[in-house]
Amino acid sequence: MNKLNHAIDYANAGLKVFPLWGIKDGVCGCGDPSCSSPGKHPHRLAQNGLHAGTTDEDTVSRWWGQDPDANIGLVTGQDSGVFAVDVDIGDEKRGDLTWKALLHDNGEVTTRSATTGSGGRHYLFRYPRGEVIRSGNNKLGPH
């Protein structure tokens, strides 16, 4: 399945999407060779960044029609109704071990997830009513 189809799948599930710059030839598609956030920042097509997020299939098709290599950004947070857990995996980042320990089993959950550019996983969950979850400061464990 290509990125357009994945973006439409998310949008049809009620998740607001917007394009991020993709990685081309090992460099961020934004064209800045010293980009500090390659493949992780809003594409020029989404002029308002995450505020441009939409579930409108025509808009999503137009964005990915203009840049099929764009990564998929999802609007998360209380207003969107979803939050993401980022599990880092790599030679020194063994977030998968923390994840498995937290779940007291094999680390498998039944929810939407995506592989990150570094090989980790983002797991999506419904945002709990009445709770506040802040990005980056709610560490569940190492990585």
C-alpha cells in the first residue's frame, strides 16, 4: 500500500492527516542539507502545519498527488481524540523491552500503529476524557 492509500485510510478512520516532508536520497525533502528534523516537519503543501490536518479525501488525494513521497503526519491531542506512544528501537534504544515490560506480555496491542523512519513504532490510542497528556514529558520508561 502506498502513502496516499495509508493517508486516506487514516482519514476515513476519522484521523486528521497532513503531509510531512519525506526523505529523498538520505536527505530531508525540504531541501535543507542541515535539516534538524528530517522527514518529521510539515510539508509546504500544509501551510498551517498540523492545523491543516483534515479527513477530507479530496484534499488528502491532492496533497499526496503532488508529492507521493510525503510522510504522513497525524494530528494528535485532546482535540483530535487520539494520542500516540512512541517506542524507540535501535542498537542503543531498546524501547521495545520497556514496552513489553509495561504490557506484561509480548508487547502486542490491538490498535493502529506505524513504523517510524528509525524503525521504531508509533501506537495510537483514544484520548482519555478529562486527562491531560503532554508530548515528551510523559515518559513510560527508557526510550
